[in-house]
Amino acid sequence: MRSRLAGTLIGVVFGITLCWSGMSNPTVIREALLFERAYLFLMFASAVLVAVIGLQTLRRRRARALLTGAPLTWTRDQPGRRHVTGSALFGLGWGIADACPGPIAAQIGQGVPWALFTIAGVLAGVYLFLRQGAAESEPAADATPEAMTVAYRPLLAPRA
Amino acid sequence: MLDHQLAWYVAGPVLGLCVVVCRALFNGRLGVTGGYSEVVAQLVRGSVRFDWRGWFLIGIVVGGMLFAVLGGGAGVGGYGWLTGTFHGVLGQVVIAAVLLVAGVLIGFGAKTAGGCTSGNGLTGTSMLSPASLVATATFFGAAIIVSFVIEAVI
């Protein structure tokens, strides 16, 4: 229950930030993908930098999840063919619609009528995937049959 | 205030912190495609008992609503290169069809790859997952190539 509430609130912050940074505006995305503006790449890089530092810090402190008490564990996948083929299809759709799943949801909230068609397609695409591969359940990138999971070692591990 | 694009050095760290907070609170792997997946999987079963990922997706929609209500603009009007290229009633049908097909590619492709711009691009990359690094390089590359092809054709 508390995880759901927290998830919703994180979603609200995420959605407002996507709108405020222009990510729900297809023209902004297109300008980025045509290398006309560096904004998206700078934003993306700073987001990853902050998340890397944050996750490493959690790891080093051997922290437990604040709401559930679960140990903070995660695994890393080795790249497989599906990461390339899936991402190629995804990138193709992203470059055409100039919106990816997060901004599409934000556009729905903002009242962009065209987003109704995009989101209908996304839901259909997800449904098609779930139907053909019922064995492959979530979380797909965390545990998959063909993915060889490697133990996570912090980059900035303190010397023993 | 909301009608000015938020500085990248504010927007980026906020998105990055969302990834960290998801992990810190309930060991969650932030990813929007996971939200769509949860919603579809539950609805197919006739259930609306979504887990946090489904609620995260709903939160994003609410965030978009709040942004519009608080004066950030509804974002209505044209839709990028599509409404700039296709006009009239027939044009609108073309745009709807193009967005629908693009949406299917986005949903099916992101599920196949185990994540989209958030799940692989932000979270997986931040976990230094080799699979996510490959996925991120691939979808950025594909989207950039497609954009330049469209630019050359229209």
C-alpha cells in the first residue's frame, strides 16, 4: 500500500518534470534528435550522473528499503539480441512519434489529443508482447532466461 | 514560471533522484514501460489492483494534468513534424495511423528490450548494466537516424 502511494507521488514528480523540461513536446524531442539543441543530452547525462552516485551510495551503506525493509539488491544483465532488436524497434517508434512512454503518459495528462493514438499503440504493443511471451514476466531487464546475471560490484568500493 | 523550460541541470538531477528514491523506498526499478505492462496485464485479468509500477504510470498522467492546470500550458495544438507535414482530413487520418503504428513499435520494442528511455536509459544505465548500455545506445542511434531520414524526405 505504502509502496503504491510512494510510486504515485514519484510518478507525479516525474510527470511534472517531463512536462516542465519540454520532454512532452514533440518539437523539443525532434530538435534534440537532429542535434539542434544539446538540452536533452545534458539533462539525460546529469540524471544518470546523479542516479549513479545515489545508487552507489545506497549500495555502499548496505541500506535496506525504507518502506519495505527489503535488502537493496539488484542484478545486471549481459546484453542479448533482444536488447538490440527491441531497442531498434523502440527507437524507430520514438523517432517517428517524438515521444517515448513517459512523455506519452504526460501528454495524456496535459490533454494532447494526438497522444490518444500513440498511447493506444503502446498499450497494443505491450499486449502483443505479453501474449506471445507469457513465460517472460516482469521485471524483464532484471531476470530473463537468456540473460546471464552478474553480481553487482560497486565501482567506488572502499578498499578492504 | 512553468512556461519557461526548466534548466537541464535542475530537470536532470530531479529525474535521477526519482530513480534513487524508488530504489531507496521499496527497492523499485523505475521504468515507465513496466507501468504500462502492469496496467495491461492486470486489465487483461479483469483486475485494477495495480502494483506500484501501475500507480507510477498513473502518477505521471496526474503530473501532466497538474502541470497543465498550474499554468504550464495544455500542450494542445500541433504535433511536431506530423501536423507540419500532413494537412486536411486525410492528413489527420494519416497522422493518427502513423502515431498508432509508432506506439505499437514503442510498446512492443520497449518490452522486448526490457525497458524504454527510463527503464533502460535512466535506471539500467545508472545501475551500469551492460544490457541497458547497449539498449540505450541502440534506441538513441535508431531514433537519431529516423529523425534525419524524416528530415531528408519531408
